[in-house]
Amino acid sequence: MTLARHELRQGRTALLVWSAAISLLMAVCVLLYPEMEGNMENVGDMFSSMGSFSAAFGMDQVDFGALEGFYAVECGNILGLGGAFFAALCAITALEKEERGHTAEFLLAHPISRQRILSEKLAASLAQVALLNLAVLAVSSASLVGIGKEVPWKGILLVHLAYFLLQAELLGICFGISAFLRRGGMGVGLGVAAMMYFLQILANLSEEAGFLKYITPFGYAEGTKIVAEGSLDGGLILLGALYGLAGIAAAFWEYCRKDIQ
């Protein structure tokens, strides 16, 4: 696993920065909750009555004044977008950077198969995403305990699990795309993550666009829906797993046959 360790060393600064930024923002949101709790009932009523805006972000499904609902809306959006961007960037640059940085010739000159290169780069990307989620969960849990409120752990842990699965799916999709790119990976990765987020907003806004939830991983990682129902949508998660695996399969197919520049 020499290559995987090398990838982890190369990405440790980005991992630390992203983990610290997401963790800090989530901790601030949690620590602000006791100060805002008294006014949350009126705010929740206002948000739930804002029609399409409320539906777009799922704020009509939860009690915004309750800790669980507040966490799903505020912290869920931070982890959802931040984690999605990080996972997409990890995966989209995994293969593309070797040709963009002209290091592919050096790497492929070693006695290591392309299949092993792909496997170790994929393992390193998954490890980085897992480490980010563990760090965020640890900081968020400490913040929740620190405010002295009764914590609805089931709903909160389900939200974190859903967003980890979302990131894993995006990682698989972007890993597949990376095998077809020679440069410009960062923009493509951020674009894919942002597109998936806005597809979910469109799916919430219109019944006619409801089919989009079967395309975007945000369809099963909507914090407000998870908190309201107390469970994850197994069907959508399975579909998302198939999308991610298809991306990984595409990466192996393309990278093992392409001419590396």
C-alpha cells in the first residue's frame, strides 16, 4: 500500500483544512443553538410557511425549534455541501493529476500494474473521506454534549451516516470521470457536486421533477426528511451504490486501456 500512503501524505494538508473548516462551522452552529432556542419557534413557523422556499430545503418537514430539526437544517447543509465538495475533489484529481502534473511517466515506470494504481488511489480517497467524517462527527458530538441539552442521537447519527454514503457515491462517480480527464479536474468535480445539490432542490420544488431524487445522492441524504421519518431510504441508497460502483468500474475500464500522456 505504498502508493496509498503516498496519496494520504500528499492530501493531508487538504484533509486537515477541510476537516477543520467543516467541524468549526458545525460546532459554531451547535453552540449558538442555546442562545437562539427561545426564538426558534417563531422562526420555525416563518420558515415553514414560506411555500416553495421551505419545500426546496425541506424546512417544512421538521420543527426548526427542536435541536434535531435545527441540526438537520443548519449543520446538515454544511456537512452536505462541504463533504460533497471534498469527496468530489479527492476523487476527480486522483487520476487526472498524474497527466496534468506530468508524473504519470514516472509512476507507470515502476513495477506496479494499473489495476493496483487504481485500487490504491481509490482506497486513499475513501480513507480521506472517512477520516473527514470521523473528525466532523467527533467535534459535533462534543459540541452537542457541551450545550447540555438532551441529544436525539439516533436522528443525528443517521444524518451523518447518510452524508457519508452520499460522499462515497460522489467519490465513485468522480473517480470514474477522472479516468477520462487529462486536466481541469477540480472544476469538473465541484460542478458535479453542485449539480447534484441543485437537482435535489428542483426535485423538492416540483412534483414533475420528483424523478430527480433517483439521480442525485442528496435524494437519500436530506437531513430534514431523515429526522422526520427516523430512517434512511434503502432503495435510494442501493441505487446510489450502483451509481458509485458504475463510476469505479468505468475508471478501471478506461484507465487500463488508455494511452497515458
